[in-house]
Amino acid sequence: MKLKLGTTTSITTTYAGEFAGKYIAAALLSGDTLGKDRVTIRPNVKYKEVVKALAVADIIANATCDFTDTGTVTLTERLLTPEEFKVNVELCKKDFRSDWEAVQMGYSVYDNLPPKFADFLIGHVAAQVAQKTEQNVWHGVNATAGEFDGFVVLMTADANVLDVASPAAGGVTSANVAAELGKVADRIPSTIYGTEDLGIYIAPNVARAYTRALGSYHYMDMSYVGEKPLNFDGIPLYLTPGLDAGYMVAAQKRNLWFGTGLMSDAQEVKVLDMAENDGSQNVRVIMRFTAGVQYGYGAECVLYTPGA
């Protein structure tokens, strides 16, 4: 992931009034999938990690006096291969001399980036990375720069994944959301149904439709005021900002993996003043991190793809 601003920084401002001392930016998606620990995070993966999947069947037989080998043991593997990404942003301090915070840059010709803006920029860059990673976890496409294959891409290509048939035409609404969630719940294998880490990951529009449907049903029930954890038939529903409209995935947390080198890498933003290195007035903002996803058993994942 590469973001390059360079000398194209655009500052639109006016000197009428008093500077509030704050910066704002467009809202970003929250990184709920990782931030709320809804998948299994596997750190310290330098290059790739091989995860073994063990399947044992028919091991119980009628007793005899002899040892008789019975049943089958199948050992398969899946590769979790985090990819390396970076953020490179370059700003010229000269662009800020005519701005509100010029005085905070100091009176020397060797300027400093305005402190409040620098702090804001660091936080905003980190938030941008969190948003992009959230989107990549679910819908990333490896062939696209700055992305890795997400769960939806991997599951779509896997014949073992349980696909939901006949998704609702026109999308999920408050009128049909219960029926569509029911289709997902009905496809969950009995072997994992009822396990404590099973959940249905739902796109924001599905969560909105379901909340509205519940609100209509409970409009006379004052106990339903305020935010409460969502569930369907006893299965937790996870609002997942990274899922595109209409998508749903049912799986166990233990079956969904996110791999990286160090989790702290994706939260560390470095600001480098280049004046001492090359004599320029540039300030560089950099990040480097690795990320990738994989799942273990496709036959224990349900993928709901929305209709046209």
C-alpha cells in the first residue's frame, strides 16, 4: 500500500476568525475484525506459516483381542503468507508557512512541521491503514496493489465452502433479513453449531436492517432501548465494516486466521524530517508492515453472496 503526496499538498484556508486548534478528516471504517479480536491472530510470521489440519474418522470399532488398525487420519495443510506493505507520504514544510499554524513552526528558516498537524497526521495515517486492512481482510484481491486475498476471495474460489443458494433479489432489507440470516444459519454444519466461538459476520447494511427489524418487533418493549449485542437463533452477529453490502460469513473464530510479523508494525508511524539528511524541507511519514489471511476448513465456512 503506497500513498504518495509529495509537493502536491493542497492547503485551502482563510485567515478570517480564530483557529480552533483542531483538525478533522473524513470518517474512516473501524478495524473491528482485528480490533475486537474476531479472528485468530497469528503474529511472528516472518515469511509464511504452514498450518496443519487434522481430520480423523471411523476410529471406533468392535473390540477384539488383537490390535487392528481402524479408521482414517487425514493430514492436510494450508499456507498463511503475509505480504509486505508500506506507506510513504511526503510533505513540504514550506507549504505550511502561510497557514494558520505558521508560528508553531518556529521563526528559524529551518522550520518544523506544525506539532498539532503532525500529531493529527500520524493518527490519521494509522487510521487509514486500519481501514484498508479491514477491507483487505474480507474483500482484498492480491492482484491489486496494496491488497492481499481476503476471506471472501479465498472462499469464493473454494468448492468446499458452503455457499448460500438463492440470495434475495434486490438486497437485504428489514423485511427479509430474518429469512436471509436463516439461510446462513441453516447451512452451518451440525459439528460446529452451538460452539462458543461460532459467529455470523455481517455487512453494515445487514446489521442496520436487522436492528430495524428488531426495533419494529420490539417497539412496545422498553427494555430494548439502547445498544445490545446482536444474535440470531442464539448465534452472535458481528457487525463487520470490511464486508461489502449484503455479504455474510459464518465461521468459528479459530478457523479464521490473520497473519503478520508484529502487530505493532501496523500501528507504528514514523515521521522523518529530511533537513538533516539531504538539506530539503521535506517531512516523510512512513510505515512498513505485513498482513495476510487464511482459513483452515472450507467445509466449516458459510459464504452468503448478495443477489443483484
